[in-house]
Amino acid sequence: MNLLRLPAFIKKAVISAVLFQLAFYGLSQQTDSIRHILHFKGAISATNNGFSFIPSFSLGKPAAIVNLSVGGERFTFEPEFRYALEGKPWSFIFIWRYKLIKNDRFQFTLGTHLPALSFRTSSVIKDGVLQDVIQSQRFFPVFELTPTYTVADNISMGLFYLYGRGADRDLTRNTHFLSFRTHFSDIRISKQTYLKFNPQFFYLKTDEKDGYFVAGGLTLARKDFPISVSTLMNKAIRTNIATKNFDWNISLAYSFGKNYVRI
């Protein structure tokens, strides 16, 4: 894969998604509607140990992660770009999500990763010289199902199921990931400072191997301040998958965003 083409590829994908969202947003207008909101937001984080989309797997070294989200009340495009801080790409995931059911207490979201790419470095001999080449690996199809129930203003819980299939023969062919998640937001420490806590218990199956794990994320943030600090921990309960028994990281993130309202 030619790395010089990556920025153009990313740029085209994001621009295409934004244009699609704007078209979807425009077509959804009703003559009797009052207001519609289209958001654009994201976060850029640096960490001592990059975690994968599935927390059982980590990069094992410092990483930078860019999360973006553009969309309306139901349909969103949420790409994730992960790099090792040494400058090599780690994974690019282009996530499309649609809230099939959306009310005050319950939401049911469908999603797909189109495409989902991971990268690895291989050594090859070219013109008699040993060189490192970055190769892309594809996962397709990838599907998500996410039912979520809001218990209170700052507490929600639900399930997350993901199925992914490796398109290349040397990848895991079938991955099943089922997680029970609880989200505690706005845990007040002071008037301006608060915590977010996201524990989960999950089952992971990769071809013939499987395992049970617990993981949790804790974020310290300040109201109306874009920088936050977080940590993520993952612990294996029982597994025969080649992962660490215990893994963790600490991250520093900068968040941004804006809403666009049409009346």
C-alpha cells in the first residue's frame, strides 16, 4: 500500500460522507418542520498504549487516535483513524450508524464498518535490499447491533454485538463480540469537574478460540473545557485467545464540535 495516497483517501472518504449527510439532511426537511440539527464533532487523543476497537487487543506502544462524527438525529458517519506515534498507520474504521428506534428511554442502533482496514509492517527484499512495507488488511462484512436503555439522566445500559469477517486468508475469518455495557456520565466531583465511567463485561470469539473479559474506562473532564484525561483497563477472566491477561492505558484527549441548525 502506498502511504502517500492515504491522506487523499481519507480526505475523499470524509468529504463524501459530509456531502451525503448534507444531501440526506436536505431531503429530510418538511415544509412544516421547525428545526433540524446536523452535528460535526470529534476528538484527538494521544495515549501510551493504543487500544483496538475490541479492548482485548492493544498496540502495545504509544498511539494517536482521531474520532470524528457527522450526522443528524438518526444517521451518523463516525470514522476512526489510529496511528502509532512513530508515524505508521494502525487501523482505519469507517463506521456508519442508524438509530432505528429512538425515544426518551430506548434506542436501537444498526451499524456497519465500511470499510474496516488494519495495517501491518512486513519485511520484503526489493532490488536486493531488505525493506519494510506497510500492507493493509480488510475486514468485510462488519455489522453492529446496539440496544440501549436509559435508566436515569446520567445512567444508561445496553448490549453491543459486532460480527466481522476477515477478507484476507491470513486473518481471523469470523469474529463475534458481545458486550454488556453500562455508562455513568456526569458523576460530579465539583461544580465544574466530573467523571465518566464505562464498565463492560464481554464475550469474544475468534474462529475456534474464545474468552470472557471485563473492561472499564474512566474519564476526568471539566465543563466547557475541551481537554480530558482518561484510562482504559482490560482484564481476561477466561480465554484461550492470545491476549494479555491485564492491560491498561492513559490518554489525553482534545474534543471539538459544532451543531448546524436549519429553521
